[in-house]
Amino acid sequence: MRAVVVREFGTPESLSIEQVEASEPGSDEVLVEVEAVGVNFVDLLVIGGTYQFLPPRPFTPGKLPAGRVIAIGDNVKRFAVGDRVLTTAEQGGYAEQAVALAEHCYRIPDSMSFTDAAAMALAFDTAWFALHERGRLRAGETVLVLGATGAVGLAAIQLAKAFGARVIAGVSSMSKASIVTVAGADGVVDLSAENLRDGLREQVRALTDGRGADVVIDSLGDRFFAAALRAMAWSGRLVVVGFAAGEIPSVKVNYLMVKNIEVSGLQVSDYRKRVPTRMRECFEEIFALYEQGAVRPPSVSVRPLDDFAQALAEIRDRKSKDRIVLVP
């Protein structure tokens, strides 16, 4: 079969597609014919050797491929050949076939295309756990989403609205306001404002009658993190999901005490590994909301597997306006 292979860590341009031997599923695994796989920023970190979890080389990158089951292991009871599934495999998606543990696979609704499943994967489950598990969001609360035009940000807006929250979206330019309002945001704040340290707080308070945000989903880090802390309501919860803006921030814990606020981190892959039943609940709810029309996939740019390097370069260089999905 054809697959992208990482033999040495490096840039996307340093990789190539090779003919490799197809794998056989282990006793607790399924073999999936890959129909679609999302291109994610984290793939760049894995390919570059800077991610916290790195598979032994050589390996095929690509997280959470979607496709049809074409073979099952002896112990697999939940799936049969022909089932349509989304997997939460940590690698192997940039290929014509991929192997995944059966407990890390989830049936895709008949109404959902493989492309939609791949486009929503990683972003919607990250947002779901950020809101439900780490943020403990309650209906009626206000959520501030930083990096709101990104994949996780747009997913967080939709899910928070579906959960009955009010959403304020942080954008790098007000020219992007229409993107987040279409997704469901109730208000928009400008992250390019001068004196962001005070400016973000002033904008959020103006939209919350002076109260602040109950939950903050932060995928940016850097100086946006400190500004968001100041924009939080009493007993608020900030969830760190990434550092897309660059610098990894730190916090003076006395400030947490003064405002009775908390900061937590989210590593979503840990839930797949440690609490697979909870991950199943996550995707079951996301799929149900999809079928109800309460959430929808992002705008997608479908590319052939041969264009993987260009797709990754667009993600790296922030040139892609759509969610990129590879089709082998």
C-alpha cells in the first residue's frame, strides 16, 4: 500500500510516499481502509520530532483517520467488516490503510460523510473535553474562546452554544468577526487591541455586564493567556489547549487565589488512552448533535494524499483558510 513514511524527523518537504507492506490487525485491532484524514498542526510537531509523544521510526504520521473496516482481530466483537468508523489512532492516517485498537474506534452515522468525520476529528473532541471535563461548563455561563477562528475554536463555539452557554469569540482582527458570528458567537472581542492586558478585560466586561468570562478556552498562550486571566469572572476556569501564538506562558498563583480562579491543561489523547469509554461518550454526543443539525463541520479543502507536503506547509505557514482533509 502507499503511505507517507517518516524515517528521519524534519520538514514535510523532506518526506515521501512509499510502497509499504500492509499491516494485519492484532487480536484487539481493526484494519481500516482510509477514506479521509485531517491535516493537523500537531502532525508538524510529530514529523519535526518536537511533540511530547513520538513513535519509533520509521512510521506513518496522521491522526484520527476515518474509513471502512476491512479486517478485524480475533477478540473484536463491536465491529464487523464494512462498518464505517472514525478511529483515534495516534499515527498511521497518511496511508491507504491504517490499524487501530477497536476500543479507539467509533461508528460514523450514516448521514455523516468520511470527509466530515475527518474534518471534525481532533478539533471537536478537544473542544468537548475542554468544555465538559476541564471547564465544567454549565448552561447559562459565558465562555471566552481565544483563537476562535481556528479548528478547535470554531468547534468550541458550536459546542458551547449547544450546551446552552453564551459565547464570546476572540479574533486576531475584527475583519474575521463574521467567521465566528456565523459559527454562533454572541459577541466578538479584538485580540489585536492596544494594551491587550487591560483591553481584553474591558471588552469582555462590556459584553458581560462587568462580570467577566466563566470559562476560557485558550489555544494561543503567549501574552493572550495573561490578558484572559484578567478577563475572568470570580471562580472562573481557564483551560489551556495549546500555544499557537508562540511563547508558553506562566502564572503567578497568588492571582489565582485573589480571584478564586483555576487554570487547567488538556491533553486530549490521554482520555483516549486512559478513559476510552469517556471518549466514546464524547463522540456519541458530537455525532448526535451533528445529526440534529446543532453542530456542523468546518469548510473543507479536500486534497489527494500526494499533496500531503503542500497541505502541511499551508498549515505551518498559516495560509489555509479551510480545514484540509487528505483522501488517499
